[in-house]
Amino acid sequence: MQIINLSYPDHYQLDIEPTSVAVGYFDGVHKGHQEVINKAIKESEKQNIKSAVMTFNPHPLEVIKKEPLKDFLITSLNEKEKILENLNIDYLFVVTFNKELAQLLPENFVQKFFIDLNVRHVVGGFDFSFGHKGAGKIQNMDQYSKGKLSYSVVDKVTYEGDKVSSTRIRDLLNEGNMSLVSKLLGRPFTLKARVVHGEKRGREIGYPTANLGIDPSHKLPKIGVYAVKVSYHDQTYYGMANIGFNPTFVDDLSQPLVEVHIFDFNQSIYDEHIEVEFHQYIRSEEKFSGVDELIYYMKQDERDTKNFFQILN
Ligand SMILES: Cc1cc2nc3c(=O)[nH]c(=O)nc-3n(C[C@H](O)[C@H](O)[C@H](O)COP(=O)(O)O)c2cc1C
Ligand SMILES: Nc1ncnc2c1ncn2[C@@H]1O[C@H](COP(=O)(O)OP(=O)(O)O)[C@@H](O)[C@H]1O
């Protein structure tokens, strides 16, 4: 997959082959988004052209609200790139979302970002809008492109009767309903991050924890303890994670920490990247009377996690 960064009003001289492109912000790349992307791939095969995804960065809300998003994005740009890479897309266009782009008339957006880029077919979801005040509707593509592009609109995808949407997934993350989140995403909710330094308390209490460096804009599941799987250097491990404020030891953390104790693992992985899949909410985070009570509960968490994954204690 070739990643091409674009921004308006910059001029660019690009040599891009004809494409069928799926367009959207695609936060989470959930089952609904996957249908849009698959349609673009199918159409590229039919027309014997390349497949592409066009996404935006940062999130439009950040530009409209003029402040950084907090606890919002289901996938960082980096995570999105990795998911798309696995879908075998030929090109990923990452369009900078800025004030200028937000003001483009739909017909100008279509000229600049589709026709000028050699796009032949555009696929969007039934409710996708673009351009000035979101007035551009994919359904009006013939008018904007003066018939120069073909397009398809993908219908609402539902799960158990309700629309699959990024908002629904955020609500389920707030509830810690990881099994339903997995169903709507088509894969477990995953954080990909660098391991950063913590307070070095973990190893003292017999449970070293890899602390994840996560951008505050990333959505996190509700505060508490989770059964997780960790990928590191092409190997998968089981583990237990805590998302929280370590109230037993600290009382003034402004951001929740995400930390993972990996079972049967004993390597120094500071500054390395790991991927953590959240499979099951285990319990809420508590303020314990001290280290001994915390250790007692962490032992119980280890048993609960191993029972959940059906691995031997
Ligand atoms: C499975 C698990 C459960 C945890 N539960 C709690 C908890 O309920 N309350 C709490 O204050 N800290 C909890 N912690 C966080 C520990 O306080 C933290 O891992 C420890 O202080 C080590 O911190 P460090 O990585 O900064 O050294 C938990 C950590 C893990 C891995
Ligand atoms: N089983 C394990 N699970 C998680 N991290 C481990 C494990 N074994 C060793 N480590 C290493 O130890 C570090 C965590 O130790 P800890 O004392 O909790 O330090 P910190 O407070 O800096 O996170 C991890 O970042 C990692 O490099």
C-alpha cells in the first residue's frame, strides 16, 4: 500500500494510476466502513484499475471545534494505516483536513481530489458528506463531476437491528462491552503504542506492567481491568491490563494510564511498540488499603483472565 499525503491548496504533481476509491474518515474501520472499502476493491477488480482509500487527518471535529479531541478516536492514523494495509489496498490518500478544505465547494473538492488524482470510481456510505458545511452528497456525484466519474453508495450496515457506527462503538467502549465492540469492528479493539517508563513500582510488587504511551485523543474503554492479548515481535502473549488512575498510590493523575502485565514474559521492552487487544472487562479499578490488598486482587485478576482465555493457571 502506497501512502500519499495531500493538502489543499498545495499543488502536487503526482503519477497515480486510475483508481476506485472508498472515501470517508473511517474512524475504527468498522463493519460498515469495511463494506464501503470492499465495494471499492470489487469495483477496482471489475474495471481492472487500482484500489484506494481516501481518509482525512486530523478529524474534522478537531478543526471545527478548534481544540484537540479528548478520548475520542477509535483508531489513530497509524492504527488505521495498519488495518488498511491488511485489506490489500493499493493506495491510501491522507488528506489534511484544514479550514481551507472545509470551505471547498463540493464540485471543487471532486475536481481536485478525485478527477485530478485519476480517480475513476468513488464509493461512499449512504450518509457520507463532504465539502463546505458538509453540503456535498455522494448521491449528487454526477452533477459535481459532470458525468466524469462513476460512483456507488453503500447502504446502512446493521448489527442486531441497529446501525453500525463509530458513535455506537464509542458508547459500547464506555460500557466496557468488549465482545459487542469486537462484533461491530470485525476484530478486537486494539491499542498500538510505544512502551514508556512508569513509576517502576510494578516489578517491586511482582507484577511488572508495560505502560503505553497513548495520545489523549484516543478513545479508551471504561476505567478498569481487562483480559488482553499482546502482540510483540510477531508473537502473541496473554495478559491483563489496567486502564486507570492507580488510586492506591496516586490521587492527582489527569489522564488515565494504560498498563499491561504480560504473562510468562520477562523482557525489557521500553521504547518498543506493542499491540494490545482488549477482550473482556474483568472489574472496576479500586483504591486499596495498600500494596498487599492490591496484590491479592491482581492474583485474582490473573486467575479470572486465565479462566476467560481458558489457559492453565
Ligand atoms: C491487572 C491490574 C489491575 C490493577 N488494579 C488496580 C487497582 O484496582 N487499583 C489501583 O490503584 N491500581 C491498580 N493497578 C495499577 C497498579 O497500581 C500499577 O500497575 C502499579 O502501581 C505499578 O505501576 P508502574 O507501572 O507505574 O510501576 C492494576 C494493575 C494491573 C496490571
Ligand atoms: N511480564 C511483563 N509484563 C510487562 N512488562 C514487563 C514484563 N516483564 C518485564 N517487563 C518490562 O518491565 C517494565 C515494567 O516494569 P515496572 O516496574 O512496572 O516499570 P514501569 O513503572 O516503568 O512500567 C516494562 O515496561 C517492560 O519493559
